[in-house]
Amino acid sequence: MYYNNIINEFILLHFIVVEGGFCLFKNESNIFVSEEYLLLSWLFKHSTTSSKKVTNRFSQIEIADELQCSPTTINKRMRLLQQSKCVKLDGKKGYLITDKGKKIIKQMTEIEKIIGGKS
């Protein structure tokens, strides 16, 4: 039951469509994931962990520069991640990846291993 809920949440996140902008995210192992998930994954990989909180202090402009897309595109995707409760913004600490966001990353890591033939 728990696994099905995580997969359903991923599917919901996957089908969110964002217009405009192009980010250089695609590779063979992530052809089945949304741009929003790829942003979430990037935030996680470039975050610091302390007191069980995963935070990212990059501005949206810095993230856009890193990912080679427009700040508007990052803003739209970040809003969708916040609406889906995967990320929340803490003014002093930056973007916090929520427990839900961490669970999705954990499940997708397993799926990426299968797709990449590493399972």
C-alpha cells in the first residue's frame, strides 16, 4: 500500500506539464521522469543536510544558470514542487526538501537503477 502511494504521487508529479524553457536534463536513465522530478533530484544532490533537514540555498537565478534554462522555467517548476509538497521555502534556510520529496527521490533512485540495468 505504501509503495503504491509513492508511485501514485510520482505519476501525478510526472504528468504535471510546464510550458516554456528548456533544461539540459535528459539522459538514458531519466527518460521516464518529469522535469520537476529532475529539479527535485538536482536540489537534493546540491543540498546540505543538518539536523535531519535537507536544505538548498541557491537562488532560482543560480539554479537556472546551473541547469541552463530560464529563471521563469525554474520558478514554474519550483512552484509545482511546492504545491505537491515536495519542497518548501524557508526564507532564512532556502529550499527545504520535505519528507515526501525525500521518499520520492528514494523510490526514483531504485527505478533509475532498473532503467540503467544496475538492479
